[in-house]
Amino acid sequence: MTTTRQLRETDRTRHRRLREQGSLDRDVLDAVLGAGFVCHLGVTVEGAVMVVPTVYGSDGETLYLHGSVASRSLVASPEAAVCVTVTHVDGLVLARSVFEHGVNYRSAMIHGVPRLVTDPEEKLAGLRCLTEQAAPGQWDYARRPSRKELAATSLLALSLDEAAVKLRSGPPEDGDGPDAALGLWAGVLPLRTTWGEPEPDPALPPGMAVPPHIAGSAGRAGGGQGERQQ
Amino acid sequence: MTTTRQLRETDRTRHRRLREQGSLDRDVLDAVLGAGFVCHLGVTVEGAVMVVPTVYGSDGETLYLHGSVASRSLVASPEAAVCVTVTHVDGLVLARSVFEHGVNYRSAMIHGVPRLVTDPEEKLAGLRCLTEQAAPGQWDYARRPSRKELAATSLLALSLDEAAVKLRSGPPEDGDGPDAALGLWAGVLPLRTTWGEPEPDPALPPGMAVPPHIAGSAGRAGGGQGERQQ
């Protein structure tokens, strides 16, 4: 028997509204993070909030972000509080009334002060985590970063200690209210994200086979290693 | 002959890095916004950055956001500078080296101070825009908001005047460099977002037909009216 691992509540992660959409289950957090590889990083740069899409990797304890050492959003992040949000949109909730319309989604929000990773071994491990999050098998397949490339890359580590998860699934909620008598159709229009067929670089020699770890992706749920490895 | 409409450059929207991925073409901004209905709203709440996924509508001049009057992120937004980012992930760029890996994407970032919409007529028009962005035809089909529902809804209007667009498409860029000699496969693994078959609310009477404006969605590119109406 396993015990459910719980996220701790803080002022920033407490679900104040729509509490039924909140989860404090650590495994749910892992599943949401595992199902994606692109997050939105919120950071204050020169006094203004910026929300930057960027790739991430999660090892279950730490979220890794990377970028050029010249990136303004990354340079601003170490020692500054950030918010990283990962969102999967699963469908449109089409209710009988406009007011009850909504979105089925899974979302994780992580708060914290990122740490700039300088230890060479941890830096490699973090970049491996990032690469494998989006494309499992690719770290062992592609050429790894050179010393010069590592020096040109900033890696940030953000603890998953302060995180909140929100989700909604299922049909609209006005099916047993007065609007049900309107006789309108209601339901969910699902949204699916899937990998397509690999598109070879035109610079490749003709007829080169797609490696198995990539070839097996087409048609599968896309977005991250968590869903691809099912 | 049409003149290309240009976005103005400001300190916040100037593309400093990877300038080749930046666009100042207003029509590109419209296309990116039209292809989605979920954005990430960045706002400072009680001193901390929060990045909140939420739906939006764009009429080409103004981005509309809405939420409960009790929502902390919305309540904090009027009169406070925000950043709203819309991102579409189109594929993984699998290069020969880990360093050259990347993402094909389209992203819009809008900066500004949102205005709380209080005029009843504009509020209805904004909510219509929001609803039609995700589900064209739904505003005329579903029951419109009552006076009480309108009072429970905050609508924010954010000018599109200060916006930046970034995009990347195409194969990896190390096909003509020294890594080409490694003999590794390289290319793009596309990511596709499509609408699935509508799922009727179990509370509906059996056999009720899906209305045409919803039934036609399945299999089409998902995410917003811009792509669905192609």
C-alpha cells in the first residue's frame, strides 16, 4: 500500500476559488509535468512582468530551465522569485449557458527562486533531463554539449517544493439545472495533441532511416515523455 | 496592393536575441492570436509573480480576458502592468547536437495595463468575442449571460498596441556544419493539436444531434477560431 504524497499549502499555492479543481497530490503534479515539455516562465525584468515560453525538464524534485547566457528572462531569474506554469488544454466545455462554459485542463504552477547551476556534473544531468523530457532517447543519440556549448548555456534549477495543481475534466455542470429545459446540445469538444510523422532534415542523405526512439512517436499523445512512454 | 501593418518597437517588445525569430508584422500577430484561445496571464499579486492560464478573445485591436470577480489574478490586473503570452508549439527540432535542439513555435507576447470593462454593451461584446474565439457559433447558440451572471464576471480589455511576436519553423540548422559528418538522423517531430469527436453530456436525452457549428470541428486544427475556420 502506498501513501499519497501531499504538496504543502502556502499562501501562494492555496486554492482559494474553485477548490474542487485543486489537487495537493504530488503524483498528480508529477503526471502534469510529465505530460509536457513547454512551460511559461513568469519573471520580473527591469520592473515589468514577462511571461516567456520555454522548455523544461522535471526529475520529480527539481524543474530545470535553460537558455542562452544572454537571455534577459533567464539572467533575471536566479535569486528572483519566479512562477512557472505548465498547462495542458484537454477540451472545451460547451454548456447550455455561456456563463457555464469552460475548459477541461491540467495545470501546474510552481513558485520559487531558481538556483543557477554551476556544478558541471549537475549541469550535464539537468540538460539530460531537459532533453529527455521532450525526446526520450535523444540524449544518448545526439552529440552531447561541448565545453564551449556548456559555457554558453545557463541552467536554472527550481525546487518543486512550492507547487499547486489544478484540473478540470468531465461534462458541463448545468445538466441538472433549469437550463437543461432549454433543449440545447451540451458536451465537451476534446482537444488532442499528438506527434506527427517525423520530417527529415532536407540536408540528410536520401533514404536515411528514422531512429526507433523517434519513429515510434507518430500518432502518440504529444507533449512530453510522461505520455509518450505509456 | 496592401501595406504591411507594423507593430511598434518598445523597450519591452524589441527582439534583442534571435532577431530572426522576431516579427513586427501585425498580421502575423493576428494569425498567432487567432490560432488559439488559451493564454498565460502574468501579473504581480501581493508582490509575487503569478502566471495563470486563462481563455481570451481578440478582435484585432483588443485582447479580452475574463474571470470571476473573486479571482485574485484578475482583481490585481486592472491598473497593473501585465504580460499575456499565447504560444503554439508546432514541433521538436531534433538536431545532430543536443545544443542545436529547439522547438518550432509561434508565440505572441502582449504588454500593457488592462482596463476593467464596465460599459454593459462593451462587456457583452467582449464576452461574445471570448466565446467565439474558442467556439465560433456558440454565442448565438447558447443562452447568453443574465444580468446576475454579468455582474459576477469581470472583463478586462488589454490593448494589442504593445506586442511582440516570435516564431521558428523549419529543419535544424546544423545540416551544413561539421556535425553533419556524424551521420546522425536529424529533422522535425511535428506536434499537432486537433479537435476530437464531440462528447455529449450524459445528461442529454439520447440521440440528440450535435449542432453543425460543433459537429464540423472534429479532426480540424484545434486551438482557436483562426485555424478552425480555414
